[in-house]
Amino acid sequence: MGSSSRNSRKPYVALGLTAAVSLLAGTAALAGSESANHNFVLTAYSNGKGGADLISGNYEAATKALQHPAGFSSFDASTSGNNRCVMLTMTRQWDAARTACNEAVRSAQQEKLTLPSYQYWARKSQNDYLAVALSNRAVLHWLSSENAAAETDLKRAKQLSPKAGFVTRNLAALQYSQAALAQVGVAPVSP
């Protein structure tokens, strides 16, 4: 019955990242409501630690919930790590967010690697979970002006989960932001 917890994750919820839009709007690259169609999104697990608070925008409560260590299962580590990445990014704690987002990717990779071979059918959902972590880290990279790293993470997320809406949306937002910055003569900064 160990696999039942793996499948108990509620669908992830994409959180609009208005900070990203504000940063681009500051360069005068975006005009009016057109920018609303090109927002980056962060994705949280609603049933993970702090998930409900993240979705409602109560970052203080999410912070408190996420201070407690993850449970024993890799599901808890992966889900909590991802939600911690989202919370720290949304609260603009950049250094801590970078650490949390990297850990979320590592946890999702580890979860996928520890999947028993007889559960081959579950690999797709594991790909989706890793794509969530990569997509969230890509948003953080973009906010840190590391466009090449953001693009790399999003391309990898797309390979893992080609039909995921959050990946498609973030790829479109990245392409739009790069084009908008180029239009106003601002060269993207790469790592």
C-alpha cells in the first residue's frame, strides 16, 4: 500500500506571479492588459504542508506550516520542498528560495529514482512532479535574471510533462519576456 500515498497528491494549483509582471512592467516592455496573458506561474500542492495557505495567499501561515520537517516518506519531502520553494519565492527570500527550489528538484528526482521497477506505470506522475519542481525553479531563475537557466529548466520540464499547462504557460511567459526586453533594448542577463 506504499504507493497509495504517492497517488494522493491533489492536483497542483498554479499561483499567478504578479511580481514577475511588475518587474517587466518596470522596463516599460509590457502595455496594459496584454501582459496579463503572459504571467509566470508558480505551482503548489494544495494538500501538502502549507498548500492551502499558499493558495489563499496567507504566506505567514504557510511559513509556519513549512517550518516543521517533512514526514518520513519521499512524498512528504518532495511536496513540502516544492511548497517551500513557492513560499520563499512569493515572499522574495531569494537566497533561501534558491536553496529550497534546488532541494525540491533533488527530492522529486530522488522520488522518481526510488520508484520500484514494477511500478513503471507510475513514472508519468513522477515526471509531472519533477516538472512542477523544475518549472518553479525556472520562475525563480527568471526573477534572478538567469534567463538561460530558466530556459533550460523549462525545456526539461516540457520533455518530462509535455501537456502540463503550467509548463506551457511559463515557456510562453519566458519567450514573451525575452522578446519584450529585446524590443526595448535590454539584453537578458545569463548566469
